[in-house]
Amino acid sequence: AFRSLQQRPVHLIISDQNMPGMTGLQLLHSVRSYAPLVKTGFILVTGNPTPDMVTKGKALGLNNIIKKPFSTASMKQCIETVVGRL
């Protein structure tokens, strides 16, 4: 995912925490460490948002987090807090 983002930057990343090879927080750390992506919005999706995960995410510059399962309306609201009204 990170290599793809380096080649084709985006305005918003919605990432699951549990992925093969790298967690969502590890991806966030990579994104925030790469100057062209440092201001990219980042939403973390997880089924179990622990206090430690939230604290680490905030320290890394996480813009928002959403707990699975979620509705379309709650995802829309989550996105809008990062990018503005859709």
C-alpha cells in the first residue's frame, strides 16, 4: 500500500488496522514520515479500538478512527470530520 501511495498520492487513506505485512498504525507512521503524504487524511478502521491504539494513533497524526461494524452514515460522518462536508 505504501509503495502505491508513493507513486500515486491520494487525499484520504482509509486503512484497516489488521493487514498482512503491516498494521494500519505502521502504515500511518510510514505515511507521516514521507513528506509528500504528511498532510494526507488518515482514517483507521478496527474492530477493537483499544485506548493504547487510539493514543498511538493520535501521536502519529491519525485524523479519525471508526469501529467495525459501521453503517454508511457513520462512515460518511467519519470522513466528513476529516475532509469536510460531502
